[in-house]
Amino acid sequence: MPRLNSFRELEHLRESLRGQRQAITTTVMVCGGTGCQASQSRAVIDAVRDELSTQGLSQSVRLCVTGCHGFCEQGPVMIVEPGNVFYCSVSPDDAFEIVSQTVVRGEVIERLLYTDPVSREKFRTESEIPFYRSQDRQLLSQNLMVDPCSIEDYIVVGGYSALTKVLYNMAPEEIISEIKSSGLRGRGGGGFSTGRKWSECREAPGDEKYVICNADEGDPGAYMDRCVLEGNPHLVLEGMMIGAWAIGAGKGYVYVRNEYPLAVEHSRLAVEQARELGLLGDNILGSSFSFDVDIARGGGAFVCGESTALMASIEGKVGEPRAKDVHTVVDGLYHKPTTLNNVETWANVPSIILDGSSWFASKGTKESKGTKILALTGRIKNTGLVEVAMGTPISTVVFDIGGGAVDGNKIKAVQTGGPSGGCLPLDKFDLPVDFDVLYEAGSMVGSGGMVVMDESSCMVDVAKYFLTFLQDESCGKCLPCRVGIDRMLEIITDITEGRGRPEQLDLLEELADTVSQTALCGLGKTAPNPVLSTLRYFRSEYEAHINEKKCPAGVCKALITYWIDPDKCTGCGVCIKGCVHQAITGGKKEAHVIDIRLCQKCGICRSECKFDAILIT
């Protein structure tokens, strides 16, 4: 396509593309996100494409490979229009039926519909499925509309309309005022006012300024930014362009970790396509605005999600944070004024410009506006990406959307905000997804990770896991983080291995408070949160480990013993075959016995036993 030199040429292209699309009445949308690709969605896509070709439908039916649909648990997923027919767990072998029955004759294939695991009810459309019913998908729904590798798709659905609006109808100060009025707060963890950040950067002295998209998503179990960047990279680019125009920046960077190959690929392609059309570069759409974007790949260091460490990494330096006595909006990348927001924050900007700040502010709570994407994982039936209005109770996310616990266990806790967040007990599930409320409760919204734990989880072990992660990821630059995390981990390790003493709990709290107050950057300051929150809400589990030398959840190996209930054991021998340590003996149809001297407490025998005869004390 030729370079666009004005907004009129962009609108002409949009109308032309829409006319071409209107001639196509049937669309098959298949999720091509990383989650579904892990379930072989690429093979499904190839099979559907081949079948459309075989049946002579390649020109009349559109096959759209989209970004993530959110319901990762059920992948690969697809939607067939018209009818909004939602199919899940699709395999390449289903391609013939899908094309022959649903595409050609409009017939629904019952076995491919989502089936509720409890009621056994089948649901035909996405909006009927409980997982989607309680969501408010503003950003994620846009993934379904576009092929992330096609700038034409993005333009057809209104892409870059917000950019033309600000370039031709809004002064930079008006844009910033609109963002402030919307109440948009940073979705990367800190929850800082986006409009205020932009305002301070615009007012900072200097002609050379930068905008950065932080896509260095490193929280265990979190993949919100990856999903948005993979599924709709042009939406993020457009948000960055609007921000750059507002603050007066001429250069931008998307900092994305190299472990996100699909996000890297789609981002690069989006930048190339935008450049070719003249949406990046000099005098964009015939205006006075010149702006370009480069893709910077991160090496996977968790600390590089911190703003100053990220900027150091882009500059080719070691990714270490610096003291923020001077903010990055004044002294940022290359010591120039810099605005850094995460993927989800930038992605919200075009809609705010087009639909208005009041529309965005109408969702959420008084201080936390809009929607938030959450990565729902853990011991729960429906895992995946969830988007809800801020203020939605945790219970709605866990039980209505997530479907509750698996395997008949009871939900015990939820960990929100990643390693920087905290663990909240079941009696706190009425709390809303709100920046300030969760902070007061000892946790945080963070970037949006939400890990659900049931009664099989040991909360002391959970704190130990996150401390181990943060110990590995700490850059070691400041003493409170470097030594403090090590010492906290030593104490919790003692507790989980039966060496804990009552006085260590007071020392642990004192250490956690000290690290939180004195560490240099956000990683260190928030590292104690999992410890402090589990001590606050699950102290009895710490006390059981110390006083009774017992792990109530049966997780900490040093404090548990495996044994076989002779009344339940049938002598089938399955556990003997599964025990690689040869710790189980017994004759056929006789009660077996575990030699605790040889038992490594791996749990294989317990998972293999069909009679629940292997117990833990």
C-alpha cells in the first residue's frame, strides 16, 4: 500500500477495506496466541485453511488468526460468524466437520461446544459461558477483531482514528487533560496517575524526550501484557503515538523480554507496517508530528521491569535501578525526560480519546477507574486471562469466572500482584480489585497476576517460593535487598525444615519491615509482602511448623511422613511399581508398607493410588 500523507487518505483506505470485508459474510476466528499454540492451534489453523481450499471456500470465507481469547484452559478455541458459535478444545481432525457443517450449512457441532463441568449444560456462544459472563472485556475483546499481523485489520475496526483526532483536533494539553479526567492509573504495578506522569514529562525542560512501553512482564503466572502485545500490537503503538504527541517526544521504545518470541515478532511487524504506511516516521499523516519506535529486547531479568533498570538496559548498561531522587519524567532514558507506561496502560489510551474520559471513568471505583486484565491461575477450574471492571470483588473473579476449586478441595487463599503482592485469605474475598483497597489489606493489584491456592497449599512454603524467586532476581546493588531477602529466606527455610524457633517470627517481621522501608527500588521494597501477608493472615501455619513440627497442608517434606492405611490398601501393587526409590514392600493382595528410611516423599505413590490408602501425617 502507498504511504498515507493525510488523515483523508487514511479514511479513504479504511472505507475501501471495509467495503472489501463486507463482501465476506462468513469468518472463522481461531486463537493464535501463545496459550492456544501450546495446544496445537497452528495445526488447527492449517487444517481449516486446507479444508476451506479443498471445498472451494477460500475466497468467500475469511480465516482470521487472532490473538488470545482469554479462555486458555479450553484451547484451542475458535468463533464462527455469523452466529458467534464458540468452539473449544478443537483439534485438526475437526476441520472437515467445522467447514462442512458450521461454515457451509450453519449447523452447530454439539461436541465442540463448551460444557459446564458441573451442570453438564452446553453453551453455544461466548457470552453465555460463565467464564465470560461476568467479565467486562474492553481490551481483550479487541483481540477477536484483528489479525495481529495485519495493519489492514486494525484500520478496518477504527485503528489510528484516535491518532488522527489528536493530531488534527486536540492540543497536547487537551490530551493530557482528557487522560487525567479519565482517572487512568498505571497498570504495571504502581498505579500512578498516567495523566500526571504525562503532564510532568511535558513540563520538564528539554527538547528531546522519549516514551517507553514496558513489556518486560516477569511475574510468575502473569501474561497479560504478552497477550495484548501479541494480539493487538497496533493498539499499543497508537497509544504510544498519542502519548508522544502529548509530551513532545520524537522517539519511542517497546522493551519486551526475549522469552516472548511471538510478542517480539508481532511488535516488529507492526512497527514495519506502520512505517510503510507513513504512520511512523517524519510528518505523520501530513502533520508536524514526527515519531518512530524501536523494539528493545530484554534478557529476562525481573529487575528490568523497574523503570530505571529498564532504561539502563536500553542504554546498553547493566540493568540495575538507581535512586529516584530525580524522577524519570525529568531525568530518564539517556538523561532525557521520559514517560514509561506498561502495555495495558498504553492500550487503554486510544479508547479514552475516542470514547471520552467520562466513558472510561464510568467503570470502576472512585479512585480506580476502567477495567483490569488479570491472569487467573492456580488451583482453579477455569484458568486464563480475565478482564473485569475495577471494583469487582475477588470472589466474583475466583468463583463466578474461575469456577472455584478443582478436585473438590476448598479455596484457602489468593495471591494478587505477583511476587510484589500478598496472600489474602478466603474471608477477604469480598475485597474489590482496587489499587488502594488491596494495598491497605497487605497486597496489591500489581500488574494483574492472581494465583488461587486451595487447602493443599502451605502458606509458609508459598512465602518461601516467592522469596527464592526474588533472591534469584535481585540485582544485589543495595544491601537491604541483597542481605535482607537472603536472611528472610534462611529463617523461613529453617521453619519449613523443622528448625524454626518462636522468636524467629518477630525477627522475620522486623527484617521484612526494614527491607520494605530501606531498599533502593520497588523489587526490594515489595519483596517482603508475601512474608508479611502470610504472617498477618496465616500465622497459625507458621506456629504449627514451629511448635508442633507439623505442616498442616502436608507440603514441607521435612515435617511430613507417608504411610499406608492397612484398612484401605488392597495390595494391588501399583504404588510399588511407581516408587522409584523402592521404599514400598508387600505381597499381592496384602497391605503394603512404606519404609520411611527410604521414602523421598515425592508423592508419586499417593497420586497413583486409586483407593486413597496412602496418607500423610
